[in-house]
Amino acid sequence: MTPMDKVEVLYHDLVHGYGDAKDGEVRAASKLLMVALYNLKENAGDQWYDIVDEYTEILKNDSARFEQFMQSNRSHYDDDVMTIPVFKHRSFQA
């Protein structure tokens, strides 16, 4: 499984976790976006916004190209068998 596959499986798991709640897909995507934005800002330095802007501009102006990016980062596994292990978060104290 590629990293993209794992993120998509996580997204579907989050959507499932919302059950019948209104806008579960939007809520799940928003949570992943929040985590992604935070981590880009923390790890990409001053360039974090340029990365976000580049992707949003491509999606806004050339959605077919964006879909090609997505597709090139996916494996070709059957969606019905894609799962990821769940690990319990453990906090460590120094």
C-alpha cells in the first residue's frame, strides 16, 4: 500500500466513524486537512503556504491534472481488501 492508499483508507474509516452524522465526508476531510496543514506549517518552514497554494491552484484550475497526481500515488489494490492496522497511541515521558 502506498502512503496515498493509507490516507484514503483512514479517510474512509473516519467517515464510517461519523455514522449517520450530517456531512460525515466533509467532517472527515476537514480533520485530515487540519492535520496536514499543521504538519506542513511545522515541517516545511516558510514554504508551507506555497505548497498549499500550488495544490489548491492545480485542483481549482486543472482538476484532471490533480486527479492524475492522485492516481499516480495510488497502488492498484482492490478497495475491498485495503485495511490499515490500528495502533494504540502510547505517550512516552523522558
